[in-house]
Amino acid sequence: MSLLPRSVGGQLLALLLLALVVTQGLSLFVLTDERNRAVRAAIGLEAAGRAANVALLLEEAPDGLHASILRSADSPLVRFQLGKTPAALQDSADAKPFVSQIRTILGAPDRQIRADVSLAVSRLPSVEDMPRRMRPMHEAMMAGRTEPVELTLSIELTSGDWLNVQTLFHRPGPQWSPTDIFPLLFMALAIALVAWVTARRLVGPMRALAAGADRLGRGLDAEPLPVIGPTEVRDTTDAFNRMQARLTRLVADRTDMLAALSHDLRSPLTAMRLRLEMLDESEDGARLKALVDEMQEMVETTMEFARGVARSEPAVEIDLARLLSDLVEDAGAGEKRAVIAKTGSVLATVRPAALKRALRNLIDNAVRYGDKAHVELTVRSGNAIVTISDDGPGLPEDQFENVFEPFVRLEGSRSRDTGGVGLGLAIARSIVRAHGGEITLANRPAGGLEATVQLPLEQSP
């Protein structure tokens, strides 16, 4: 599961804040390391200058004052001692600036000086070895310190003795203050504001585009979308408006052509029927009349199909439960040929006449081919589910999609008494899909066919 928000605005804000945290964290790490290096160098140079001054003082003072000078120079983290041998066993590359500082103060470029930088602190005196007056100061200076680094300096005096200086460095602890948080909060707020403004410029047109696509899929008449936002979004919106206009024009042209053809066929069919009525009764005449009647029904059904595709009816809010009850009553509720399960009111915004035509076709098919129609209305996940089942033999599963094609009939007699012209299911599917829904067929385990109509109850935002 992704940790990022699902919306564009949320993802943009999260990514910008993540980038802020990463960059500020890296900057803080680099600055802290540089600060630590600078502080250690400053402390080391200060200790080197202090050691050089003590060496000068020892060389100029009588031997009897050496002990007093060393005691006065001592501190909790810096210890001075005189010895016959150097305490620094090696010269460290990191200590070269300290050696240069001491030689500059002493004014003796050739003076023997050793400096050793090490992480080991075993040679430093413990707090128990310090004078009592220094112990509280040492404990306060050591509180919260980590990563000690020991600097050992050995300076050869003119008397031949060695001045050994041992000092301890520590990484400075965190130095946070409330004022340090304000710049970070200010940057976070600025980034959030920029992300919000950018997201609104992106998300607003995208949501309008999604709503327009949904309305187009449901067949609802819609004005062209406003072309706003960045260039890429404006180009996408403009392309959608052109596509919507082309599709609407294409569907309208083909629907008008289908309706015009069906209308123009009425006149010659009516003339043929009148001439057949004037002929004497014969077997050929009866067959011709039956063919003309079948053609007439095909023309009327084709016009009905064209009206269903035209989508000219306005959408209004109705009670689906009441609509289904009326259809069941018309289909023969008194003869128990159609029954409906009791349900509460279910409101939906639809084109009533068109939807009524689609549901009537399904119920009539269930009564015609399955002896009895069982109708049930439920609500699931924001959709109205209308289930129409029958007690008939069902259909082969490989024919579930074929029966929705125009003029397809699985009943082979072509008699109007046993079925229509094969446009009922095609009309029903076109109407339901124009409402943003879908029709599916399935065989019942107990026998019979079940048609399930799914209709969205709410318009997309």
C-alpha cells in the first residue's frame, strides 16, 4: 500500500515536504560537521597557544616557581606536566597546525615539538586524581559530551626537559533554540502554499474533465468545458471538447438517418397493406400480409430504438420502486405472471420514459420466454440493482452477448407470436448504458435466466 496520498495535491505537497526534509537534513549534517571541525580547530589552536605561553613562562621563571606555574595552568580538561621524556609518542598529520602555532609563538622554527591526536583517553587523569576544587567543573564540562578526542603536546624546553600537555576535545552538543525552528516552519508553510495553489490549478480542470467524461458516457447533454489551467491541461481540455462535439454530432447524424429511413419506409408499407386488403382472400395474400405486418413492426421498433439512442428526454428524479411496480402491474401482476419484491423508496435521476422502455422490454422478455418475471430492487455501493429473473430454460452462455445485437433472435420461428424483431435487448442496453449503467445476463442455478441492471444513483461531481 502506497504511503503517498491519492490526490494530486496531497502527493505534490508530500513530495515537496519530503524534499525539504531531505535537503535540510543534509544541510544540517554538513553544517554541523563543519562547525564541529571549526570548533575543534579553534580549541586546539587555543590549547597550543596556551602551551606555548606556559613554555615561555617556565623558561623565564626560576625552577622554584615551576610547580606553581603548572598548577595555575591546569584546568579540568587540560593538564600540564614536566618530564624528562616526551609524552607524545608520534606526530599526527591532523596536529600540524598546532605545531606551527607553537613554533610561531616561541619564535623558534627548529624547536622539537611533538603533537599526537588520538581517540584514546587512557592517559588523561581521572576525576579522582584531580584536586577537589576542579571536580565539579570537570563534571559540568563532561555532561552530555561524546566522541572525545585527546591532543597530546610535547614541547622541548631550553633546559632539556619536556613540557607535556594533555587536553580533551568533545563534539559540541546540539545547540537548538526556538528561533532555529522558525525558518524551517516558514519554508514548510511557503511550500504548502505553493503546492496548494499549484494543485488547485491542476486538480480543478482535471476534476471538471473527469465530470465531463462521465456525463458524456451517460449521454447527458453538456456544454464544452472551460479551457483553464496550465498549457498541458488546457490542451487536454480542448481536445476533450473537440472529441465530445464530434461524438455528439456522429451519434446524432446516425440516429437521425436511422429514424428517417424507418419513417420513409412507413409510406410504401402502408400502401402495400392497403393494396393487399383489396385483393381476394388467398394463401399467397395471407403470407404477403404477414410479411408486411412483420416489416411494419420492424420499422416501428427501429424508430423506437432510434428514439432511445437520441437521448432527447430531460433527466428528472424519480422513485425506481414505484416505476418498477407500475411496470410489473402492466405486465400481468393480477395474473401472477410478474411479481416484485417489496422494497423502500429508491430515488434516482434518470430519463423516465426511456428507462421505462428498457425495463419493460426486460420484464416482457421474462414473461414471454420464462412464463413468470421475478423483479427485485436493491441498493449496493451507490448503485441501484434491478434483478429480473424468470422460470424459463435460460440461454447458452456463449450467446449472452449476441442477444444484445440488433435484430438477433435465438428463437428461430420468426413468428411475432413467439417474439419480436430482435431489438428489445439492444434498446434496453443502449438506454441503460446512456444512463451510465450496465446490463448483464446469467443463468440461475435453479433454472431460468437472470438479467441484472445496474444504475448509478448519483451524478459524478
